[in-house]
Amino acid sequence: MEDTHNHPNYVMVWFALAVMTAVEVGITFLSWSKTALILVLVGLAIWKALLVALYFMHLRFESRPLRILAVAPIPLAFILVLAVITEFRW
Amino acid sequence: MSDVNVMKPMPHTETGAGVYNEKLGIWVFLGSEIMFFTALIGSYIILRVGNPGAWPAVGPREVLNIPITAGNTFLLICSSVSMVKAFAAIAAGDQRGLRLWLIVTVVMGASFVGVQAYEYSQLVHHGFVPSGGIFPSTFYTMTGFHGFHVTVGVICMVFVTWKAFRGKYTAQDYRGVEVIGLYWHFVDLVWIILFTIVYLI
Amino acid sequence: MASIAAPVEHATHGHDPSFVRKYIFSTDHKIIGIQFLLMSLLFLLLGGLLAMVIRWQQGFPGQPMPGGGAFPETMISDGIVLPEFYNSLVTMHGTFMVFFAIMPLLVGVFGNYLIPLKIGAPDMAFPRLNMASFWLAVPAGFLMLAGFWVEGGHAAAGWTAYAPLSADPEWTGVSLGQQFWCVSLIVLGLSSILGATNYITTVINMRTQGMTWFRMPLSIWALFITAILVLLAMPILSGALIMLLFDQTLGTTFFLPGDGLPILWQHLFWFFGHPEVYILILPAMGFVSDIIANGSRKPIFGYHSMVFALIGIAFLGWIVWGHHMFQSGMNPTLGMTFMISTMVISVPSAIKVFNWLGTIWGGSVKFTVPMLNACAFVAMFIIGGLSGVFMASTPVDIYIHDTYFIVAHLHYVLFGGSLFAIFGAITFWYPKMFGRMMNPFWGKVHFWLTFIFYNLTFFPMHQLGLEGHMRRIYDAGRYDFLAGTSGLNVLISVSAFILFSVQIIFVINFIVSWFKGQRAPDNPWDDTGLEWTTPSPPPHGNWATAPTVHSAPYEFSVPGMEADFLMQDQQRERQPAAPSGGSIEGGAS
């Protein structure tokens, strides 16, 4: 499976990650509303995490079962946090 | 090694994932790590939503040093790149490239921990300690356990680098490099999320 | 990286491993399984002893306990159990039984022993990691034992360690013991997670040729799904324990009132805790399926639905945790969602019960000792499951929560369920493990006496709970409204003492058979699994050449066949114009 596959352009991914990090830090110092800030920052963080997972961890080139394995715990994280938040926000 | 192609799963087996044992194993283990950080980060989110007044009104940046940690974030991202370059090198049989990039990764990883230790010492010096309330409680626990995972990663990476220098990895069998690489990228991934949630929001 | 070494290479190394490498620091899954077995049985005994002290206090409060002088004065003074020690007793009984007895017995023992053998693999995917798993569990066990000797006494906040009681020493008066409790479970959690990684990788990647997913025996399906639950649930507990430990030692405030959230502990604990109780039952269900098919000489009824029921229980198990918290002051609307999901989860469990009954119905039933225990599992699980329906209903639970009704329920599923399954499984696989049979006569005596006194001990607890008898209380006599419960409490305690004493039969049978039991053939139960195709006990590496699977897992009484069972590595001969049926796959493989 690993012997021959096209390596993605790691430098491009690195560049994208660096730019997004800078943008994130920059946004923090602007005076946006809390909601807008959270949405954009979390969105950027997720995008960065996806880049690392898909390209550095090669999930983009792996089989479907392995990809399912990798993402399987994530719904559980959502269930836990969202359910408990209803204790304080409804 | 026998004549079995060690990068593929065992012959004469019914395999579900189509990858060799060690790679499947590390992905499975990372599943548990996702849940571990879910407990910590999820608790942080819940605690902050439940008690927003315990955090500075302007945000964590009132106390935390964003420039230094942003730089540290960049450093860890770079170490992920060097890690994957090491992986690409050995996949192509480039022993020199493997060793070079592994050393770069070790140095950057160790530096990340060093910077974090410095950050902690500065914060403590300014009176920001774990017993100071829920903000420092969550901060030190989350970043501390992440730092612990990075440290374990650096130690394992040193071991892999040592093996690389002894010529233990070839283009036909570089399992150890791929496995430590996956762990390392995961640690980077967690930091990407942590940095945003803990420092910026 | 020995994961792909062919089994035969080990045998031709030309040197015999030392006693230490062979039996102490072994990487052989069979030895590790037996190591877990011996360790867990010891903790099972210890948990039972603690229960005896609990029952003395409940049945005969104020009266000096025989043997009480053996305990330090800080625990039992003049034969009277001290209230602080009573809190530690109930805490440690639960802790030892859940974490150090039942869980390792089901997962550590049989996960290790059966998985490679029943899927046709020479060993686990990561044998050295497997060894590490066991040797992490051992210090965890020592640490948990050590808590009895530290200043202030052992943990005393219940096995559920609710905060802020568990987080602030000011309230329990126990600091070091509670910390030991946390650290021990963190270490044990790591052991379990590494073990789960091993089991999952092994089942996915190392099934021998022909062992497709739907030819796997249900015991392996159950262990596999349980391993996934362990992998994903234990880390939540680890995270929560770390936060609790930091509250206890570093002055953090995660679970303390003020700027922390005490109820967060409950949510985290039960988010782990509910999958945990499925971890404590699913493997048992798997063993019971194997044993009942064998004892009925019939294929399991509804094999596919059994698999989907296991998966369904595991899936749903993630969204029911709040039913442990109906009385906590949680958001009532959230509580309602938990009531619904909890009611729903009874469906796959019921499917399994009906399938077991459907398997036995019309079978040529042989009541071997394993079969007796497996049938008891089904009956007791029905009772335990039915009481669960009452508890699932929030309005009812408000009345019975934290009473002996709950204690009855949990003991019906954990003892009536899991432990009977364990007795059956140990008896069933003992010949494979030790090359000898356990004595069947004493096995039956043990079974019947255990069954009778077990029910006498725990059934009345339903009544106690309905009368309002709270759990974990030191002395019911201090409450006027519980004045009438002393009779039942005495009955329960006396039955419990006899129940515990009867276990000596099992212990003696286990030990004596090891040395003097009748030598076991390869396949003493005429069973179909791959483990019975290799000698008892199997050599290192299990087979000289890996077996190839041709048949479904429960080919008993196949129409047209002369023998009454077909092993999985055998092929059924082509029958001329034979009616199909009997085989899960509907025809000759």
C-alpha cells in the first residue's frame, strides 16, 4: 500500500498551515463579536487539523475502512460536549 | 526478514483494513487518544460555557503570551513537515534524507517542549498557578498533558533516529518511521485545536 | 516487531526460554491469559471477603464480628465495623469487583486466551505490548491494595467517586487513599487501552484464511466489540481521574463548587461508566452463545441478529449514561432523552435473550457444567434486565435510585449474569488451558448451591429497595421507616455467608484439577471452534501451519451428516440432493 503512492506537495500544505495560523492570531486582536470570532477561529482550526490528517497522515490516500476508523471517535466527542452543555445553555 | 512483504498485512489472512499490523495498531491507539483529549478539551468547553466569568473578559490573551506560543505553534507545524519529509525520504530509499529530517524533527520537538517550559515558568512567576481557579486549572492540565505527549513522542523519535542511523529502515520496511510519524502528526493536530481553543478564543 | 514471524520459527530457535521468560515475562497470549486469570480470581476472592464484612454490618449491626480482631482498630473496633471504614468497604468492594475481577476476567483472560486461538492466529498482533498490558495491571493492583494501609484509610467515596466528596479531603477525611485510588485506575486504564489496541488489531488483521467476519464465533465478536468500547471509554475515565487527582493534590477546581462544576464529574464518569457496564456483560454474552450452541447441539438461533444486537447495544450504550443521574439535578429535558434511549437499548438485549431460548428450544440439550451456568446466565440476565426497565423510567427511578433495588439490579447482571458466565467459561475452556478437565460432579454441586444462595441473597434486595432502604448506608436501624427491614437483612446476610463459603468448592475443584484432573483430549466438548483443533494445552504458536476455515461457527446436528458437529476447519462433504438448512450459510461451504 505504501510502496508507491504520489506524495502530496508537503511544502504547499505547510505554507497553508502557516498562513492560517497567522490569520488566526491576527483575527484575535480585532474587535469582532464573540460569536463571529468563535465561528471563524474554530473553522480555521478544523481546516488546519483536516490538512494535517489528510496530507501529513495520508488519510486522503488510505482505504475507506481506515478512514472510518480514524473518524469514528469524533461523533462521541460531540455527543458528550453537546449533551453536557445543555445543563447550562438550552 | 523472511520473504514476506513486510509492508503488507500477513499473507493468508483475511484483513479488514488492508494495512500492516503496526500501522493499524497506531491508528487504533490514536482513537483512544482522541477520546482522552476529548475528556480534557470537552471539559474545558463545558466549564467555560458554564462559568464564563472565570475567564478574563478580553480573553485568555490577557494572561497568556500569544506571540511566543504562536511561534511555538509554527515550530510544531514545521516539525510535522520535517517528519513527513523523513517519511517520504525513506519511502524513496534515501537514508541520508531520513536521518537529516529525523534529527530536525527531534530538535524542533524538543524545542517546543523547552519553549512551553519557559512559558510555564513565566506564567508561574506572574502568579498564574494551577490552584488559582478554573482558568489556570484547565490551562495547565490541557497544555501539560499535551506537552507530556510531545515529550513521549520526542523520546520515541530519538529511538527511531538512533535506529535510522544504524540502517534499520529500508525502502521495503520503514514501519517504525511511519508509526512514529502518525503519532507525531496527531500530537501536532491536537495542538492546532488546543492553541485555538485555549489561547485565542 | 515480531508480529509476522511464522509460528514455526520460534520452535526452531534451538534454545529453551528460561522459566522466567516462559511463565513470568511471557509474550505468549495463552500464558498472559492465565496470568490474568490467577490475578483476577484473587481479587474476586478479596472483593467477596469485603462483601462478607459489609453483610455482617448490614445483618448484625452493633454485634462484634467474628474475626474482627484481625483488622486494625481504625477499621474495626471491638469487632464493630466503624462507619468510616464501612464507606471504604463499599467503595473497595465495588472497585475490586468491577476493575480487578470482572473486567480482567472477561477481557484480560478470555480476550487474550481465545482471540488468537479462535481466529486461527499464532498469537496477538503485538505480543510484547500484551505482556506490558499485564505487567501494568499488576502495579495498579498493588497500588489499589496499598490504599488500605495509608494514613486516613482507603478511598471512601464509593466506586463512583462523586465529586466534590472525592475531590476535597475536607469532606471524606480521606486524602491519600483516594489519591491512590485515582492513580491505580489511571495505570489500569493504560493497561486496558493497550490491551484493547492489541485485540482490535488482531481481530481485524490476523484472522486466518477463510475466517471471514461472519464466520467468527460470537465470543470473538463480543470480545472485539467490547475492545472497541474499552478503547474509547477508558480514556474518558483517565481524563476525569487526572482532573480529580489534580483537584485533590494541586488545588485545581474542576469539580469543586465555586468556579468548577461538580456535576461534570458525574457526566464524565458515567459517559465512561455506561459503556463500562456493557464491557462487563458483552463478552459474557458471547461466551454464553458459544456454550449454549454447544450444549444444545444446535447452531445459534439468529447468528446475524446476534451480531447486530451486539453492535446495537454497543452503539446505543454511548447515549444512555444519564440514566445513572436522574436524581442529580441534571437538566430534566436531557433526562427525558436518556429515558428514551435507555428503553430502546432493551430491544437488542431482548433479541439476544430470545435467540438463546430459540437455540435451546428443540435442541438435544446436554446439561454439562458450562451449559448449566450459561442457562443460569440467561435466566438471571432476564431478571436483571427487567429490573432495568423500571429504572429506565425516570419517574420510577426517582423513587428507587440509590436504594437496594439498584444493588439488586447490578448484582443480577454482574453476578447472575457475568459471573455465572465466567464460571461456565472457565469450566469450558479449562481443559484447553490446562490439559485437564475440572471435576463435573463438584462443578454441578458448586453450580446448584451457588445458584440457590445467590438468589436468596440478591432477590430480596429488590424488596428492600422498594421499601426505601438506601444503598451504602451504615445502619438501617437508625431510620425509623426502615425498622422493618432487619429480618430481610438477616436473611440476605446469612445467605451471603453461605454463598461465599460455597465458592470453596470451585476453588478446590480449580486447584486440584490442575494437578489431578482427568487428562483432556483436544476436543472434550465436541465443539466446532478452531481452538479445539490444537492440543490441550496448545503449543507456543498454536499451530504448526495456520488452519484454513471452511465452515460457519456453530455447525451442530447438520442434516445429512453422520457426526453431530462439523469443526470450522473441516469441509462438509457434498451430499447428493440433500435438503439445505441447519448451516448458517445455507449449504455446503
